[in-house]
Amino acid sequence: MTEEPLLIADDLTAGYVPGVDILNNCSLELFEGELVGIIGPNGAGKSTLLKALFGLLDIRAGGIRLRGDDITGQKAHQLVSRGIGYVPQVDNVFPSLTIAENLEMGTFLEPEKFDGRFDRVGDMFPLLADRRDQRAGSLSGGERQMLAMGRALMMDPTVLLLDEPSAGLSPALQDEVFVNCHNINKAGVSIVMVEQNASRCLQICHRGYVLDQGTNAYTGSGRDLLTDPKVIELYLGTLVKTHQD
């Protein structure tokens, strides 16, 4: 029997303003235990796809299923309770709150589980436990990204949506973020990750999607996409150059 995907987005059409579609029949599958990468040029609809998956914009056509259940149109708080976490690219921590208070916000639906979840996240990210009383606004970019991931993990998600987790970081901190993503995935969380660092993303993901103008241009294993001459010529060359500039 063929394994059913954990999460399916089927022919999604969506946008931010009436009459303007950013996603055009865009599809995605995420299997249990996978790390799926989404790459593509600026304006391709990558972040829009994550927002559609997390109930942050209206879906005009197509649908989303989680474990076979139709979740199309459900709002973010409903999806969190179903086990979907989301880490936006910007404004992903509360700078005036401490690390512990930020993580506490991650258990707003189940506050009684804070202590146990804090210990688990602290085991994965010891810095967060060691500096729990430090205000998030004083953290470095890489530390903030770690905190944002940690807060999303406080609800013990089965699916984690990451929007460009390495954006704006130095190469060394980018490597740390990708290691963290790999470790989170190894711990049993299935991940959909949008990334502008296309080559690095494809190196660690099981499968990848290349989006162009809101639709699927190519899909395959990370390794296959990384070495596909058409993908290299049409996308990776530009994306790598943009990332290095």
C-alpha cells in the first residue's frame, strides 16, 4: 500500500487582493518525516504558499488536506491545535519579552504543558534554557531565529512551516540554522521550508519544489534538483548569484 502524504496542497489558487492571483494551481505533498524545500525566484509565490497553508489568506480554488482531513479555510489558531507550526521570516519574536516568556506564548493553547515543553526545547537549544530570562530584543539574528523555531516547537507540532529561516544571517549562522532544521526534522517533525539559499536548501531536503509565477516548475529529490541542468541554468545560477551579492 502506498503511503499517504501527511499534508497535501492540491491546485491552490490564492492571492492578497481581489482579482490578482499569486498562486496558480500550485500543489505540494509532504510525507511523514520529510524535509521539503521550496525554492524559486523572487516573487514566485514561495512565502505566499506557506501563508496559504497556515490559513493566513483566502484560498480561491483548490484545497488542503492534513492526514486526509480537509483543512481548507481553517484559521491559524485552528491549524496550530491540529499540529501545524509556522515561523515567519520577520517579526517572529516578541523583543520586549524574555526568552521564557516568548516560549510561553508558544503554549497559549495548552499553558499547563509549558514546563515539559520548555525542557524539551531547552534540550534541543541549550542556549534558550541557559538564558531564559534574557530579553529577546537583545539577541543576535541567529539567536532570534533559534527562539522563533523554539516557540513554534512548544506546541509539539507534527508539521513545521519555515519561511526563509536563514535570511539576513552571516554564512556561519546560516549553517547553524540549517543544522537546526536538520535536527528538528530528525527529531520527528515534518518540515516545509522556503529558502532563498537554494543550493544549501536542496542539500539538506529530501524533496524540493521549484516555484515560478505561482506554479510548480520542477519537483524532485533535493539531490536531483541540485544537479538538474535545466534547474541550474534557469534558477540555481540566478538564485546562487542573488544570495552571494
